[in-house]
Amino acid sequence: MPLRLIDTHDGRCYTNAEIVDILWQSNQWRALLQEEQLPENPIQYAEEAVQSSLAYVMLSHRWGKDEPTYQDVKDQSVYEMDAISPGATKLQRFCHAAADRGFRWAWSDTCCIDKSSSSELQESINSMFVWYRNSGLTIIYLADVEVFSHGNLLRSDWFKRGWTLQEVLAPRTVQFFKNDWSLLLGTVGDAKLNHKENKELMEILEDVTGIDVQSLTYFKPGVESVRERLRWASGRITTKVEDTAYALLGIFDINLPILYGEKEKAYTRLQEEIMKNTDDVSLFDWVGQPSKINSCLASRPACFAGSPWIPPAAKNEGLSAVVGLVTGIVDGLTADVLHTITTLLKDPPLGHFIANGRMNMRFFVYPVLSIAKVNPKRSSTMFQYTLQAGGLKSLVVETAQKLETTTGLLSPSVFCLARLWDNALLSSPKSNSDDHNSDKNPSDAMNLWDPNHEGMVARFAHWIQQPFIVQLMMAYPGGPFRRIQTEERIIAHPQDILLNFRAPRTLIVH
């Protein structure tokens, strides 16, 4: 439960301890204890009675002017507040809407958190997702929507705010309200109305938010699909810079100390914590300005705008495709390359990790052999360079950072193109539908994922021949590397990877 809730009967704010005391003293609870004939499962019956008594409604809204604070409501009923204030009117209408739906308890972030207490603010921010998840209902108030339409939802400020992302994903039951406090869709008499069950609305919200219907309806917090979840927040804004990170804590099911005043560092700390909990390298698939703390981490949500890059081979990673790759690929490998690959598959490198403020990351490293400047086509603040790296086809990089001094281009030996090691390579792909009809021996197919089987070697060799994302790295005196800022993904194409294959090595990045 939230730390405080408003009683929709009397409009006063109570702590959760006070709310439990009210439950024990209620006629409903006394009647329950005096039941002469116990139900078949008394524990479940009691739990359901408690849950129905303590069920609460959460408010999700866009803050406006004159929002009531905890200090405003702690000593008076919300119904006694001056209704001339837009914030007070909104709070009163919300409490009435909650009561009309059979809920005694309601929560609004404006007045149910004592923001003068740093410890309470810390607990509230880290618990917010869970509070929305456990709510009996979340009311989403769209103050700038008068008529339901795709265009009106697309223009609504509510869909552009950082905090409202978790407020639409976390709850299991939601109801959208227009600015006059009428339902966006449905009728008032429908007590069990859940807009997440409305297919038409969810499909519109998929287009408005960029979030797929499945996630909108049945979201599960955690560190799966990291980059996709970061993309959801890429176009949203918050009043405070730190909230770009704090608003995502529940979505990734992680906790962080809340340190207002740290500015962009909060977003870096968020990424570091995600990195500690997953091997998903899509965290590093971003472009734009890097973090001031570590160049391999993004500085802001906008760096993750745009869809994740999908390798061309990903569409053909099914079981049947891999079976077909075995013939010819392994025979084409040199003895040295074959030995390197089999050794790597049997003893893969550890995941990426942070140590002493530096990131230890495993890369396939391609040394830059030559670098040449190209005249920029779009902006005088951007610079283009043609690079040739060992084992890769020539490519062009666009960056805001000069790779030169007043005396000329920096030495090519200072740079390298680096491809992240991905532990997902060693996981078995899901079988395609046509694999179920295959006449191949199922046990033989499963052996393809055994590191000792040549099918695994073939799959790996096929993987390293496909186009992939690389990062332009610059070596600094003393050994550490730094990722060079680019405005577009760098997609590399292998030139003769079977002859130039090398094992991944660890780079220390700052």
C-alpha cells in the first residue's frame, strides 16, 4: 500500500497504519469475525475481505497550477478546500469518481507524499510502480482531451510526460477520463470497466505511445528488451532532469538512491544498474552525446530514439536454417580460425562489468588502418571521415568530434572499431514453424547447440560474417579507451572474416 491514502468518505488523509486500524474497528471486520458458519477456505475468505476493504484508486494526471500538497490536506478534508483552485477541484472530482466506483481509498501524488521528508520521497519514488501495480483501479485524467479521437490523444500532454509511462504500464485496470470527468469510452454504469481490455483503444495507444499492445496490456517489469523499453521514454520529458531516470526504476524493477541535484548523472546510474542485472548488449545501441561519466553510456533518453537495429541474419536464425549452414562452412575455415572459434565457444568470455568506475567490456577489435576526412554534407558542426579497418569494408563515420589537430589527422593507430561480445550468441534460437515438420532427427538437431558439435561452429561462423554494429573507439594515454560520439549507427560489413577472425579482448572504457 502507499504510505498515505485519502478516505473518499470524509476526504481526509490517513497513514496506512491508521487505515489498518480503521479496518479492525469496522463493522465489516467485526461481522467477519462473528461468522458462525465459516467458509470452506477461511484464510482465503479473510484475505479477500481485507483486500476489498483496503482496495485503493491511483490518480495519473498531468500536473497543473495550484496542485494541493500534503501540507494543504493533512489537517482538513479535501472536500473543504476552496473549489476555485483548479488543483483542488481536480482532487475533489477524482475522489468522487473513486467513491462512485465503490472504492473507499484514493491516492494522488500531489498530496499523499510529504515531499519535505527526503526519506519518504525516496521510498515513494522507488515504490511508485508497485503502488500502481497493486491498485484496484488507476484513473487516468486527460485534462486536455474534450472528445475521444486518435488525433486528440496524439496531441495530449499526458502522453509526453516521463512519469506517465509507468502509470500506464503498471496498473492492471485503468479508466481514461476526459477533461469534464466523463469516461473516454464506455458508460458510467459499467462497474468493471477496464480500458486495457478495449482492443480499439489499445491499438490507438500503440500508435500514440510507440508501445506494442501486448506490453500496454500485460506489462511485466524487468530488464528484458532493454533498448526497446528505453526507446519508449526517449521522447518524453520531465520537469527535473533526474526524473528521466527515476521515472524508469519500476519499469526495470530496480532501485536507486534518489539524489536530486545530480542532474544527468541519474541517467548514467540507471544504465549502470541495468548493466549489473542483464547481459543484454542492446543497452549500448544508441547514438548521440555520451555520458560525461562513461562514454559507452548514453547521456539522455533521446539517444535511444528510433527502432533497435536487427541484423539481416536474424530472420533466418531458426533451426532449419542452421542445419543448412553446416555443410561447407566448417570445411572452409582455416585450422587456426577453427581452433579459435571452438575454444571461444567452450570457454566464452565473462559478461561486461564495471570496476573502479571503469567499464571492462569484451569486444572484437578491428584496428583502423587509414582515416581520411570527407567534406560534411549537412552541417558545419559535423565531421565525416572515411575509415578502413582490418577485416572490414571501408565505411564512413559522422561525428561532432574532430579526429584531427591543427597539424592534421590523428594517427590511425589511435583508433579501432569495436564490436561488442554478445552472450546471446550462445543461446539456442527458437525453432521456426517448419522445423516441426522436418524429417531430420530431433536429437541431432539439438546437438547443434553443443559447443563440441560442428553445427555450433557453423552457426557462429555464419554470425560473424553478417553486418554488425561497431563503435569507434579512441585510445587515450595510459591505456583506457573512449567511445567517439556519432550521430548515426556505424554498420560494418566483414571483408574476409574467415581469414581475419580474432578472439574478443577486454577494453577498459571510460
